[in-house]
Amino acid sequence: MTVQGISATLALVLSAALASTAGAAPRTCPKGTKTRQTNVQKGETLATVAERTKVKVADLRRWNRLASESVRKGQNLRYCAPVFTPGSVGSCNGGGLRGGVNIAPKDGRGKGFVVSPGRKTTFGTPATVRHIRQCMAQYQKAHPKAPPVNVGDLSARDGGHLGSHASHQSGRDVDLGFVTKPPQSRGVFDREATSTNLDAPREWTVVQCLLANHDTKFIFMSWTVVNTLKAFVAKRPALRRYLKFFGNGVIQGDTEHLTHLHVRFRCTKGDRMCRD
Ligand SMILES: [Zn+2]
């Protein structure tokens, strides 16, 4: 091999060695954080990547051993991100949500429920989303031909103040459209429930499932719906044990929830930042 050949080979080996260290993981992510990766998006600078990943530019350079601040589209960068357990932060009337789970399926259609396509505020704690999915699936199983239940707002992705709601801030509230005949439009609470149009047997399946869950703290609904469901339950000996829920504060009648019921779930055991 010629001298030029040797130096060319050396250059290749060196560049390969450099390339292999360029994407090396941060060797020491601080306690409470863990290594994550991201690709530089079109038009991004190191500063915008830093902003997006909520870290400092200097840290990104150090972790990725970058000689300068220039990055190229598609470049893989590693960084240290805080590790957190998902959950509810603070109260439903003044709180937030960490690691919220979106209940809305891509096409808006879930098992026994629908979400209107444009609705983005459908994030809840993992427990909240699990409880709703479970009751919606139970509803569908009990009434395969019934229209799906409209799932309305839960919380925003990170929680916090949500539109005209006083609550819905920490991933533990959900609005569920009443089951009426004829049904409400898909994903929209456009029909008030009356004593004659409420589909009591189907609505009761939803409410009974929620009542069976110890995490259910309140279910708000119009007095019309309270009275219609109470009469439905009172007439059926097998259901009479549920009558107590109409007087123990779990089912709450009001004049606001005319088109949907509003469910509030308790803090999950071990969710340390959550406040009931
Ligand atoms: Zn609500």
C-alpha cells in the first residue's frame, strides 16, 4: 500500500471512530432523568431542538459531543429527560396533568363510544381512561345495537384551565353524553335528556358501571335524569341495592348537566401530587 493509501485508510478508520462516538448516549444522565433520542426536524436549529426537548443548548452539545451548534435535518441527538410517573397534579379545579393518556382513537371510534373528530381535550390519567374504556366496553357488550356514547371533554394534554369548565383540569373529569332516543349527533351533546327520550336501561348500564368503581367520586346529571333513573332502579328488585347512591352524595342532581353526565374520579392510590 502506498503512503497515500495508508493515510486514506487511516482517515476512514478515524472518521468511522468519530461517527460511532457522535451519537453516544450521555454517559451520566442526572438522577431522576433518563436518556431519550430525537431527530432534528426540517428547519430546526440546535436552539429550537433544545427548546422542544426542554434542555439547555450547552447540555445538548455536551451530551452529543458537538463541536459546533450546527445540526442537520434528520440528525439523531440524545438528551436527558426527566422521568416522571403519569398522574393528576393538584385538584380538578386548579391543577394539571402529567403524562396524560388520550382516550380518543385515531378515527374517533372506540368500543362503545365516539369522540368528535376535532376534539383535542381528551386526556386523562391512565386510571381515568381505563375506567371510561371499561364502562364503555361494558355498555357495548350489554347493548350491542345501541348507539355509541359521546365522550366529551376530559382534560387538555397537560391539564390546566379548560374552556368554560370550572374543573376538567387534572385528568379526572369526563363528560359523557346521555343515551337518548333518537341519539345525539356523533361526538356532540346536541340533545337534552327528558323523562321521555332518555333511554333509561342503556343509560343505567353506564351509570351502574361507574357506581361499581370505587374511584368514582361524583356523577353529576340533571334532576330529570336523576329522577328517571331512580324510578327505573326502584322498579327492579335486583337493582334496589343501588338506590343508596341516589342519597349518599355520589349521584348529584343539578340544573347544568342537561345533555351529559359529568364524572369525577378520585385520586388514584399512590398518585402523590393529586389532591381530592
Ligand atoms: Zn364536565
